[in-house]
Amino acid sequence: MADFKEKNHPENQLSIELNEEVAEGVYTNLAIISHSNSEFIMDFVNIMPGVPKAKVKSRVVMTPQNTKRLIHALNENIRKFEQIHGPVKMDSSPNTQGFPINFGGPKAEA
């Protein structure tokens, strides 16, 4: 269990529990994002080379306000990462869908 204190109110303490299963994390290489007027839905998928079917590994549903907070937090963390490790290089492939359907290499066989 981790304890976090708010920056502006150190007397307020929040306990966050992280069980072993969740702590392992889920690897994904594709995010599909949709939204309604009240929420953003983010489906995280793992696409494997040569496999024509993929499953959603995790779904996160957030309010628009919390989604915007997440975007700001991610931008700040990318900025810090790049200060230490240099720019993150983006793939410049001509894929018009914006995600890797074909990883290249041989097709999977069983």
C-alpha cells in the first residue's frame, strides 16, 4: 500500500492500495479512444504480429475533466522523460489508421 500527500494540503493523506495482480501491469500497444458527452472510454489492446484477432486487455472510463488532467500529467511526464533520455521518436510510417496492423516479419504458425 502506498501513501500519498497532496502538495497543497500535507495534512490530507490518501492511502492507495495496489494488489499484486494489478501491480504486474498490462502491456498494450494500441489504444482505442471514444467518447460521449459525459465520458471518455479508453480501450487498451495488445496486437501480436501475424495474429488476426486481438482482445481488449483493459478499459478505462473517465470524465472529460479527469481525462484532461490525465493528458496534462502525461505531457509533464513525457517532458521530464525527454529531459533525461532525449526525444521520444515517433514512427513515421504511412499507416493511415494510426496503429500498427502489420508488424512485418513472418506470420505466426501453430
